[in-house]
Amino acid sequence: MTAKTLAATGLKARVLTQHTLNPRQAGHPWSARADRLQSITGLALGGFLLLHMHFESSILLGKEVFYQVVQLLEGGMFSSSGHGFPWVTKAFSVFMLIVVCLHAALALRRFPTQLGQWRQLRAHLGSIAHKDTHAWFWQLVTGFVLFFLVPVHLFTMILNPEIGPHLSAERVFHDNAWVLYGLLLPAVVVHAMIGLYRVSVKWGWVQNRKRMRHTIKGLIVYLLCLGSASLVAYMLIGQGLSVPVTPFVPGQ
């Protein structure tokens, strides 16, 4: 119909006009890049956690095994004495702190910053039974906890990078670091494993979400048991040490 015909029939014509989108509302290219970078740093931290917890758990195989693992990781094969270089641990801890800060800064983009937003989030979670949304909420909570705990742990390793069966046990038992690790263990395991699940689903690497959720739950239980057993082992070793603690020497 023409405009005259519409007017004669009493109908109003709708005029379509071009709408200019606001980049702030439609999204910015940096947002997509930030998502990719957040996923990359998250995968790196999750992979490191898996390796780190298994290296730490070598204490369950005995002091000698843990000592050899530490020397290997600190480049003992390049030392004439066979003893590793503690500065390797310090440098790697600095690097990990940078990665953690970058990952946290990217994640804060979607972090609720007002009390009203938290209330709306809780109300929304109570009204739906979507497992992935609930998983995201627990990742949010554990991420908030880790924001305070992880830097403390890394700064400790930067300031005192000496690692060994006796020195690590001294830190855990005599310096009461078991309190920090007892809080850090469940928070970091839950956060990292849920993060690996969400990244896998987000980028289409996993199609069967139910099977992946079961795998992640199994990993969480396994890592919590492994980390708890390692922590108990360090405490038992530390309990039997007298202060000042002497470093462990193989064969003695």
C-alpha cells in the first residue's frame, strides 16, 4: 500500500529508520579478546594446578622421592652438586603471580559489585535448576576467596623459596601454614575444575555436558583427597622435627 491508501483506510504507516548501535551496548571487540585471554590464562592455571598437586603429593612416596622431584624441578641436573637452584622457584612464583593477577583482572569484568546485584543473583539461582549456572556461582564464590589466598601463598614462595621434605614440613607445621593450605585447597580445586569444565563447554570442545560434569566431580574428589593426604603427611613430618629445622639430606 502507498501512504495515501494507508491514510484513506485509517492505518498508520511505520517508517523504518536506520539505527546506529552504541558500541558500549552492542559489545566491543576487546570483550571477545578478553574472553579468549581469560580462557587461556584459566587453562594455564588449571593445568599448572594438576601438575603442582601431583608434584607435591610425591611426599606420600617418601622424603627421598620428594627431594629428587624438587631437585629435578629446580634444575639440579645443571648443578655440579646436584642441588637445585631456589631462585627457579622464586622466578616461577613471580611469573605465576602475574598470570593470576591477569586472570583475576579479566574475571572481575563480570563480578557483581553491588549488594543489590548479589541479591538478584541469589534470587535468580533460587528460581531455576540450571546446573551450569549454579556451577558458575560456586566458581564466582571460590574466585573471591582465592583473590585473597593465592597471593599470600605466592608471596610466601617468593620470599622463602626453599623447598624440601623438612623445610616444606616446617612451613606447614611450625609456621602454621596448614591453616592457609586448608582453606586454599578446596577453593582452588573447585574453582579450577569448574573453570576447566566451563571453558571446554564454552569453546565447543565437549558436547556431552553430563559426562563432563561427572568427570569434573570425580576430579574434584580425587584432588581433594590427594591434597588432604599430602597436607597430613607434611604435618606428620613437621611434628617430628625439632627447631631449628635442618634441611633434608639424602641417605641420612
